[in-house]
Amino acid sequence: MPRLRACLLTTAVLLLPAAALADVVLSSNDAHTVMDASRTMVAANPARPDTVTVIDVKSYPPKIRVTFDAPGSVVGPPGAIWIAPDESWGIVTSATKADPSAAKTGGIGPDDRVTVFDLTSNPPGITQTLTAGAGATQVRLSPDGTLALIANRTEGTVSVFTVKDKQLTPAGKADTGNSKSLPSAVVFVDSKTALLTRSGDNMVSVLHIDGTAVTIDPRPITTAVGPYTLDIDRSHTLAAVSNMGRGDGDEDSISLIDLTAKPYRTVGTFGVPSGPEPMKFSPDGKYLAVGAQNGSTKPASSPFYHAKGLLGIYAVDGKTLRKVAEAPIGPWAEAVAFSRDGKTVLVQSMQDREIEVFRWNGKTLTAGKSLPIQGAGPESFATAW
């Protein structure tokens, strides 16, 4: 009996999904977008397939496990990919695609594709392809896993999907009423409430959820110019919003929203280097990582140009932020992610087509060996924590 029990246990381990054997970070990679000499986004020539990379961060240094084809886009905040809590499946969206007919926009046109994939197969495989709205970007699921929301930047809407057996079914849209609102990041506070950043009309909206009906609260939350990336801490008591400003070289900001207040309200806005698109709470909520593009997407002739971006780690002291550490990072920084234990930090460089790796000990950032992304630029991260 002991021998039989040992055999059964071994078999059970072998039958576990591949993704369940490690803590993984998913990176969505855009292969159809590059920057020309004037630092304008144009279609790559040739445009290769976009991809998703699975990165094992259970131990250090992190390792790339597999990369597979799936549509993605650098346009929009860096949360256009989602992974299930058990790491068995995920969703990725695509806001743009290569379009030879879109000459006025450098050969890049809007996209609306949503792709569902299975991470337990070897290699991972696509299980469903459907559409949201034009400019489909950040995707998030409700805490109970029954509802998905996707922000559609070009269309000015939020798509609603029901979720069952790892499949999505369209269930309507919530319209911001302003086609230029540029819905960006959407995050659930709980199963009845979500937040939506709107970089086009400079506000954060509260979404009320009743079944599949999603309505927008008439009271906007005011942060600063260009609210974009959005994250919520582990306890769901505090939300952080990166305000991208006008992109004209001035200092930008991070705002904190108190989710314990009724109604929710901004309780602090803090200056950070320009272009704070990458932003993420540590798993324990004690720190906020903020990456800054820092003028690295501007032409070299610009007075605001810098060859490198910056990664800052800020301690979350109640409802304030305090910078603890800073390190240079690659140009055109997109997303930042922590490992589950909070000791490894990954940062995407779309320009260098690599993911930079840092060790974090609560006081200092130590650079490690970067992870190259072949044939595409990394633009969104997803973790299960």
C-alpha cells in the first residue's frame, strides 16, 4: 500500500498542468509596431506575428519557458493580457494591427481581437477567438470569474462578456458617451464595482455592475491629466493611477484613490518622472513600482530626450508615496511586474525588445541578466497574484 500510494502521488504530480508547476509571468509582445527615426509608431516591415511569452519566476534568475503566437498591441496601457489564478488559461487583446491601407497612420490600424488560450497544453494553444470593440485593450475578470470587461480605446466603450468553462460570451457594452474618452485601464474593485481610466477626457469612472449590466457613475474621480495605467493593492483599499500628462517633457504624476471612502476619492497626487506608463503594486501592497519612459520615446533632437528610462520603487506609507530606490532601464518602457515573493522585478523595454530583470531586497535594486524577446517588443504583463 505505501508503494501504491507513492506511485499514485507521482502520477498526480505528472498530470498537473504545466503552468501549475511554477509561478509565471505572461508577456504580450507586439511584433507589428516599431518607431521610425522621428519616433513615430509605424508598421514593421515585414510584420511578424505577435506573441505571448511564458516566464518562470518561481526561482531566480527567471527563465523563458515558451513563446507562442497570439495577437497583441503596444497601444493602450500595459494590462492587455490576463492570467487565471490557477495559471491554467488566459486572455490577450489587440488594440491595433498592421494594415497596409492605413497609410495616414504608418500602416497601423485599429483592431478588436480577443484571444483565449490554454496554458496546460504543450505548447500552449488558442481555444477561442472573438471580438470586443475597436481599440480593445486592458482585460480583467471579476473576482468570482464570471464576468470579463475589456476597455475599447478607439470606440469609447467597455465590452462585457460572461465567462464559463474558460470561454467568453459577448453580453453587451457600456458606452462612455464620448468617442474621444479613450477608455484605457479597467480593474475590478469587487464583483459589483470596477474602475476605468479615461485618458481622453481626463477622468476615472466608477462602473456599477448588476449581472451583465454595467453602468457608469455620474460622478467622475479626478486625478490629473491623462489617467492611464491603473492598479489596485492586495487588500483592495487603495488604487494607483498613472497620469501620463501631455507627453511634453514635464514631470508627470501618480494619484492614489481611497477605496475605503464612500464615494471613492483621490487622496494624493505625487510627482514622478515623465511617462509613468509601467506601474504595479508589489504583491504585499507595501511598494509601488513606477517605470518612467523619461523622454526615451522622443527624437534625439528633443530637449527632453533621454537614452534611458527610469524604474522607481516607492514605499506606500498609508495614503502617501515615498521613493526608496531608482535604477535606469531601457527606452520605451511598457509594463512592470513583481514575482509572487516580491523579490524579482521585471520591466519591459519595447525598443530594446527585452525584459530587464532586477532583484529587490526592500532597499536596493540590483540588475540581473535581461531576457530577450525574439522578433517582437514586450508590451503587457500578467500575473496570477
